[in-house]
Amino acid sequence: MSIVYSGDGMLDSLLEQWLKWDKNQETRAEVLRMIQMKDFDKLRTCMQGRLGFGTAGIRGEMGVGFRRLNDLVIIQIAQGLCSYMLKVNNEAKKQLSVVIGCDARHNSRRFADLSANVFNRKGIQVYYFSNIVPTPLVSYAVAKYNADAGVMVTASHNPKNDNGYKVYWNNAAQIISPVDENILKCIDENLEPWQGCWDADDVRQRSNCTDILQECWSAYLQEATRFRSPVHQDGNFNCSLKFTYSAFHGVGSYYCPYLLQKFGVPEQNIVMVEEQAQPDPDFPTVPFPNPEEGASVLQLSIQTAERNNSSLIFATDPDADRFQLAEQQADKKWYIFTGNEMGALLSWWMYYNCKNIHKSVSSETEHCCCCCCCCLFICYCSIVKYFSEENMYIINSVVSSKFARTLANKEGIKYEETLTGFKWMANRASELNQQGKVVLLAWEESIGFMPGVALDKDGVMTAAIFADYASHLYSKGMNFLDKLHQLYTSYGLHLNFNSYLICPDPSQVKQLFDDLRNSTGNSDYPTHCGKYKIKHVRDLCIGYDSSMLGNKPVRANSPMVFFFLSLSFIKILLFNSSTNKNLCCIVFQILPWGPSNFMITFFLENGCTFTIRGSGTEPKIKYYIEIVQKPTESNMDDAKQLMEYLKSVIVSDFFRPQKYNLLFRK
């Protein structure tokens, strides 16, 4: 007979399960205290429902209950993943293996050990890191050790009370559908802790648990240095530039300076932001440790740089997968680059190096076979034998700047876009690599870049490549902002603005999107954005695209996909039909859609686009605006004026903050 705690049958059943299964004395005592205090509303909030896989795995607040991250929930997640691995490899009869890493957050080491214990007790080989590691190192290790899965315990740049569980599959990329749904199903089928799953204290000393930290990091360094610019090999050694680096209280200070030195940056030219160098799960100087926030979180970095006569700031987030760049200009003011601006800079740099490699690398390197272990990106010296424009790809997400597309269009290389998140870009890059293609770079606007050896965004590798890039530019009397303006002159201005509003009530996200689909009460979308007419709309939540024949996109795996060519794509082909080279540079994409994709893009007749999207990891509704001008028509002042107008109209007419109780970012 069930015990009555609250009189709510569903809640009482969940509480009974929790107290039966939870062996952590602290969380168990907290639940009992809340029952005694009759805090049943709070118990409902944390007990009812479960966390699911979002843009970057499972991520949420730590605390008691099935809807929070804690020892019991981590065991349940690990059991589900373990069960699914055993199920899909049932007939393979091979030794299964998993890579497990963690960051420096509260409980990360504990969660990693509990996970390792689950896999270990089912006979699965565990490759673990004896110290905290950057997230991309786990992806790299999955490929290097040919593992069947990987786990990174991290909440990346979230506040200190959060943690997360990022899962990679056997291709070293994050899981996507249907693997994520299948794992969730296996979690639900294995909620009760297996025998011995709480006994994790000695897991790292067991025979089938192997510490790979030194070996894996050494291999990563070796692979990474092969991506040094072949046209500027010795520039860093002779460069007097000082690079100020902040790890944002995360793992980066253990790794990033060493790779910079491997790229030729003298140790004395790397200036650490000491207040943020050591890992600290409380993030005392940056409560929201996301370098994308810009000046508000870079004050210590700026102060350190100015004290040391350093004109460049590099910053990585706590798990070192994101990268931020700031640069002091001639007027002593600091320019903090956006993710889109860094993506434009990197797109050109990666293309430039590959385009010129055959001029600067000796013929002997054509026989080099030093492909990187993860089999995604080909190092510069072996790319010679693959070099051709039509074989080279740049990938970015639907909400990122289309500068990459413009560059690809002009230079004759391939461009593809995916849904938001590196789980989509990495899986697509893996597929292209299997076809013998060369992915130069994948990136998105939220300061994430995948330029090297891992199948995930990699702030450590990005920092090293930007150091290479900096010494090249500064040796020619240019800085990064100069180069960005030069690119706009050559390829046309691409002005972007991204921001968000905070949505405390998740139900309001769905309501806002539903109302956008019914803007006039007649089940239709808005027809204007202020004084500008909306040309067409793409809604990836319900599968609607007014530029498609029949207004219905087709899922990517449909055999009918090529019968539904986008009208806008056809216009691009006609516009660029002057040369065969340009005809093939943009690859038509059908984007997956589904009820979890809260994302609507509006294409205006004046060539501007804006997207409204619900965040997959935070209580935010984001928006992204892009203005694109041709090189002969570029005018920054006009573009900025138009941007201010669009920002105002989008927030007031499309978000309607008062109606949905949205909060403005601070």
C-alpha cells in the first residue's frame, strides 16, 4: 500500500520511489525535510517530469527530484545509455567501450564516477580522464579509441547551480534522432538502480577502467599542430604580440596555454587573467560565465591586458568549447567580436590556407598520410591530395551569418547549413568526410567553432588558430577589425544582431509561437515587419515553408526530397548562372523539422532575414537579424540605421514582452 505524504496520488508515488531508490544521504534528507515542511508545490516542481536531450545534451539545475540533476538521476541516465549500447551491439559480440570526462563544476567528478561504475559493472571498458578536461577532448577520444559512446559531464557556460550530461555516439559526434529518443526510452525502462550502482568509490582503480589523460592529450597536441598555417609557419616565434587569456574559472588554463606554445607562441607572450585562471565551480568573478556576453564579463581580461600592453584577448568558457576574441584598436578602445564576425574571419582564413597550400608545401607532403585521428578534418599537409574547390565545405547553422555562403558562392566551394547546434553540424561533417569531402570549418553565431581535430566546437583549438592568424595579420600591418572590413569590401557587408528575452514561464514560449502563426486571427503569419513586406516564412516547428511547392518541407531522409526544390534556391541558381563554378557552390538542404523546433524565420523583400527561436538549453527566446548588402552597395551607416529599426519592430510587434511576461536581458 502506498504511503500518503501529500494526498496527491501522483506526487506521493514519485516520493515513494525516490525514497526507495536514493542512497545519497544529503538529497534523501532534503526530500524528507521538504515533506515534513509540507512544501509540496516545490516537490511537484522538482519531482514531476524528467529532463530530456536538448541542443547540447541533458542540462539543468542540480538538486533533488527526478527533474533535477543529482546522483540518482545520473545513475538512471547512465543505465539508459548503457542499456541502449548493449541492445544495439547485441549481435556484434565485441568489447564495448565508453569515454567519460568531466569539467570542474560542483558534482561533475562524482557524476562521472557514478556513470563509470554503471558501465563498468556491465563489462563495458571505461576510458576516463584523471583530471578535468575540455569538452572537445572527449569527442576526440571517442574517435581515437574507437569507442562506442562518450560522456562529458558539463553544463558549459551555465550558472553555477547547473550541470549537464553530454552524450557522443560512435562517430564522435553528439547524438541526434533517433538515438536520443531511443536512449530516453531505455532510461525510462531502467529507472530503478541496478545492483552495485551506488558503489563507485573505487571505480577508477578497476582493471577495465583506463586513465587516458596523458596519452590522449599528447595525441591531440600532435594532431592540432598539423593545422598550423603552412603559409606562416614561423610567424608566431618571431611575433611580439601578447595574448591575454582567461579560462573563466574553468578547465582552459590547464590546456589552452600549452597548445598556444605548440603553435609557436612564446610562453612569456601569454598573459593569464590570474583571478579567473584556476578552476572554481562558484565562478566568483563571473556569475554567468559565458564570454559571449561581451564587455560585462571581460572587464578583468581588459584590465589585465591593459596592464601588460596586450592588444588581444582570448577567452574560453568553463568547459573550453567556446571562444571569444577582443582586440584593442588604435584609439585604445576595445572591440569585442561577435560569433558571426569571428566566423567570417575564420571562414576566409581556413579557405585561404587551403587555397594556397599547394604553393607553399613541398611536393613530398603530397604523400603524407597524417590524417587526424577523428577522421573529420584533414590536416593542411595532407589536404594537398584532396585540394579542389568543389571538394571543400564550410558548414554553419540556420541562425548564423550567411557570410560563409557568400564566400562559398564567390570562391566556388561548397556550403551547407544545418539546424542550430553542433550535434547537427558535426554529424553532417562526419557524413561528408565519409564521402571523401574536406570540411574546412563548421561554426555558429554563439561563439562556437569546429576548425580542427574534434567533432565538436573547440575553444582550445580555435584560440591556437587565431594566434596563427593574428601573427600573420599583424606582420602585414593589419589587425582583425581591419581584416573584417576588408572582407566586407570583397564579399559584401553582413551585419548581424542577436539577442534574447528571458521567458520565466516555459508555457509562454509555445503560446508566442502559436500566436505568430495566427497573427490576424485567420491562421496566418505576419505579412509585414514594420514598413517592410515579408516575402516568405519558414517554420521548423510545424513543417511550413512558404517558399516550397505546397508550403510543406520534406524530411531529409525522404526519397521525394529533390522534387520539392525551394523557390529561393532556384533564384540563387539563376542569379549565379554566369559560371558553372558558381552554379554548384551552394548545396540545397532540407532541414529537419518537428514539434521541438521552436524556430520561425522571416525573409523580407528587402533581403533581410530574422529568426525567432526558443533556446534548447536556457529559459530564453532568442532572435537573430541579418542585413546583407552587395560589395558595390555596402553602406555601414545605412545598415546600422536599418538594424535599429528592425530590432525595435521585432521586439514590440513580434515578441510583445508585456503580453507574454518576457524580461529584457540585463
